[in-house]
Amino acid sequence: MSSSDPKTRPKPVTRPPAPVPPSSWAKRTGFKPKFSGETNASDSGQIALPPRSRENENQPDLEAGRARPVPPVVNGEQPVSEKGPAEKDQSVKKRREADGTNKGSSAAAANGHTVNNGAAPQPQQPTRRPSRNEDVVDVLPQNVDDEGFVGRHSHMKYELRDTPGLVPIGLYGFQHYLSMLGSLILIPLVIVPAMGGTYEDTANVVSTVLFVSGVTTLLHSFFGSRLPLIQGSSFVFLAPALAIINSPEFRGLNGNNFKHIMKELQGAIIIASAFQALLGYSGLMSLFLRLINPVVVAPTVAAVGLSFYSYGFPQVGNCLEIGAVQILLVIIFSLYLRKISVLGHRIFLIYAVPLGLVITWAAAFLLTEAGVYSYKGCDTNIPSSNIVSEHCRKHVSRMKHCRVDTSHAFKSSPWFRFPYPLQWGTPVFHWKMAIVMCVVSIIASVDSVGSYHGSSLLVSSRPPTPGVVSRGIGLEGLSSILAGLWGTGTGSTTLTENVHTIAVTKMGSRRAVELGACVLIVLSLVGKVGGFIASIPEVMVAALLCFMWAMLAALGLSNLRYSEAGSSRNIIIVGLSLFFSLSIPAYFQQYGISPNSNLSVPSYFQPYIVTSHGPFRTKYEGVNYIMNTLLSLHMVIAFIVAVILDNTVPGSRQERGVYVWSESEAARREPAVVKDYELPFRVGRIFRWVKWVGL
């Protein structure tokens, strides 16, 4: 970077821009981008596959994955010119419109200038279009130069194929999984009590979730997309699971409601997972990818997080001094203290959820032991209907939600327990519940596509090919079949928080994820681990979920950075998708319910009993169930509105931010791409004839 004063710096020499080589994508296709003029968009990048250069790895093309030679301007500093702001913006716009796939092209200095600095003028470099992900959000700690170019690998401590050693890989793998603790364990703490399960049932389901998550993560790392993505119980499946749990036919059950409802969920998940596997391995996903773009992914994923607003803070309000403090602690750690590093680790940002949980749990324990929540003559083990004293009736709710000793899950859990398939009994199959879950599996696939694309930009040499994406979705279907057989209550899919976690922990090695998955399997065999997690008080679970669901909504909307976020087209599509995803389900959920209705479920579960009172009331009960349930799910409405509008409203590729994946033929010629995505143990050679599910 020049240290001279900009005012005394010699006037830059203007040279005509070098012509785009005939081999570029724009020259071959004659594509001319058209911008709306409302904002400058970055693009997902066209994928040309030259050999990777290791010399200038601090400035790679974020999506095309190749290193760009350092231009004459040192450190990418934008040279100063005497152009006015309007003319300067026009030059930047032209540079963004230039094609970024020239096999021999280099990055040019902004505005087409070079720095003189008193020396002979340097030759002009061909211009290139910056990649889409160069619009960096705060959650992605990336190095950005003055031109806006992002050094993808400059901030990553370990990339996809790095294996620095057992100790660092183990430490970073532990850190990676611990930062995603909330996503891994919280769903069983919601659905098992809703099914009428005991604390022991919750502990067993938690252990099962840990076991299945470890096994499916290993399978995905070896035979799926091969990206470092943790698999687990996704929040995408939570709303339909709650809708099935609160179906009218389950309200009058006698005996063990938990096992009966769990078997119904298992059957629906198995059929839906088989459909998802067929979608991936048949190659249909490669065709479906043409409809999935950032403007579709963003509102769909955001609607998943926003849909649980009726559960979050109403539960926290049962013990406000505990739940609100925990929310504030997580916010302080993740926002105000996020830049504090200890031994090179941003511990408050990475461990915001576990730290907030531990501190709040310790404070609640001290308050419980001090007798703050003890009332004379009152016992939390006595059912509310049997309590005679008005004094105890008044305080029993506070005692149940604020005390930390009401759960006996840890004491009653065995030290060793092996989760086994069909442990709850033989699954029960009903076609109406299976169809609901099949639609949800499509939403889960849309969520995973966004995670594949975002994570590949951080850790891999290139984005995957459509065949690799199809292979990953197919394996997620098989993984969800395992989840259905073992009985986790939800399907197993790529967790949305993966991309944020990779960017924060700076760990992109799949070996660390694989080692962490093995640790999860071992922990699942220790029954006390599941018992300890199951003993987390409900208020703290709700407080953590408030943060997790808010993060999920924000991560969904962050996909808009791949498109023109300021385009009126995209603003209207996303706005309509989000509004109708809240308003249409509200119509279905409130239809037929009078203000004085005495419902048999808690208020936070009322949105999931729509099947008994929805507006669809034909003579076909199964059709009524399917339509009332699906149209009451926020994510389904968001997806339908977004996919229709984004694929019918005219817009340029840059404006829409169309995902661009690696081309199969070019990827097979690139050794780095082959090593990143090829199946191990020479398995890929056996299935080379299946061209639609691989390189």
C-alpha cells in the first residue's frame, strides 16, 4: 500500500480496459447482465477450473476458487482518481459486470487504473467481476481489502482436507460441536414432554439423537457432500412434528402416549426420508436446483425460525428472572464481547450458548438451595389438581419452572445405555402424516442447498457440482431413515448453523467433524449424559431457543447477500413471502376458535391443533388433515410464495443471485475438486456411470 499523500500523488494513468478473452463465459454465451440500478450485487461466480495457485492464496476468487494474481496496486488498495462519484460508481459497476471466469485473467485495480508512484506506469490487468460472497456480513470474519475482495482462506485455520494432527483436530472438533450445542440437543426437550414422555424418556431420546447425529455426520462426510457439515435433528421438522403430536386422534389415548405417538412420527419420517433419498439419488434434485436461489432460500429458512414466536418468550415468562437473564447473557457474549480473544480464540462468540447456560444454571441452583423458591407446605411432586391450599396453588407454577431440582432424569439414568433401532416399537404408517412430512423434506432439502453453497465458499476449492448436491440430499434421506428407525422424533438433515459456525470457529477440516462425530457416538452410550441434558429446566430451554430461532431467521435472511438485496424485485418477493408466511398460517390457526374456547392444550401449542378446526372441511378427512396442516406451516407458505415469484418475475442472474455450481466435466479435470468431493475408498469408480450423483 502506498504511503504517499493522496493529494500529492501523481495523477493515475488511464488505459483502455483489456478485452475479455474469447474463452470467457460471457464471450461464449453473449450474456449481458442488466442491473436494476438500486444496488450493486455480487454474484455466485461462474466456475472455471484452472489449477489452483498457492502463491497468492491470500486473494482467491471466492466462488470460482482460483487465486487471483496480485495486481500492481499493493494489498488491493483502490487507487485514487480524479473522477467524480457518479463516474466512479459507473466504473465499479462495469467492473462488477465483467466476467470472472477467464482462465488466465487477473484482478484489476478499481476503475481501471494503476498507481504510478513516480515510476513507469504498470500494464493494465483485465477486469473481473467480484464474487457474490464479497458482500461480507459481520458474522463472517473475513479479510476484505479496499476493493471489497474477500480472501476466502486467509481467515481459515484449517481447510477441508487439512489434517494437522490429532490434538489440534480434536480441540477444534470439540469447539465446533460445542458451539452448536443448542441445535443438537434442544429439540427432544420440546417434543418429548409434548408427547407426554417422562424425564427418563427425554434422556433416552437425547442419547438417541446424539448417537444418530454422530453416525449420520460420519456418513455425510464420507459418502454425502463431503463438506464439514454436522447432521442432526433440524428445526425444519419441529413444527410438523408438533402438528402430528397434537392431532385429534391422540388426545384421548390411554396408557403410554409417548410410545404411541413416537411410532406414528417414526412411520411418517421413514416414508418422507425415502422420498428425499429418491429425490437425490434419481437426479431430480439436479433439476430442482434450477428453482432454488437465494431469494427462495432466505425467506424459507427465516420462516422456520420466526414460526416459533408463540413458544419462545411465553415459556420464558414462567420464570422471568431466570429466562430473561439467560437471554441477556447470550446476547452480551455473542455481540458485545464477541471480539475478545483468549489465546487466539473468541471464546465469548464461540461459546455464547454454553456459557450462558452454565452461568444461568449455576445462579438458579444457588437460588434454589437458598430457599428462594421454597414455600412452606408445598410440594412440586403433587399434581396441581390435587393441591388444596390456595397458597400452594399460587406458587406451584413458579416452583416447577424456577427450581432446578424438579427433574430426576440424571439420578434415574443408567450409566450405560445403547440406543438401538425400533426401541419404541414397530413404526406405524399413516399416509396423511407421511405426505405432510414429504413436503417438509423438500423444505429441508432447500435449507441444505443453502448450507452446501455457503460452506463450500469457505472451506473448499470450488462449489460442488449439481451431482454432488444431489448425492448429499440423497444421503440425507438415508440418514433420516436411520433417524426414523432409531426414533429421534424428527428427521436428520444438515443443521443451518453450520455455515456460521465454520466462519466463527475458522475450522473447515472434515477430519475434525468426523472426530467430533465419533465423540458424540461415545457420549450417547453414557446414559448419564442424556440424563444431564434432560434435566435442563424448561425456562432455560425456552431462553436458549429464543436465541437459536432468532439466529436461524437471521441466517436465512443472510442468504440475500448473494443477490441484489436492495433490488425492488427482491425486496417485494422476500417481503411478501415473510408476511404471508405469518399471516396465512395465522388465518388457519385461528379459524373456528372463539375467544372463550377452553382448549385442552397449552397456549403455546395452539397453533399446532389446526387439524381439528381448520377451514378445509371436505368429506375426505385425510385431505382436510393434509391441507389444514401444510397451510398452517409458516415455512411451507414462505417457500411456495418465494419459489413462484422468484421464478416468474423477470430479473437478471445478478439481480436474482442465481446459484452457480461447478460444471461436472471441468470439475473432473481439476485435481483439487476431485480430492474435495470424490467418494473415498475408490467407491466413486464403481458408480461412475451414475453421472447425476457425483463428479
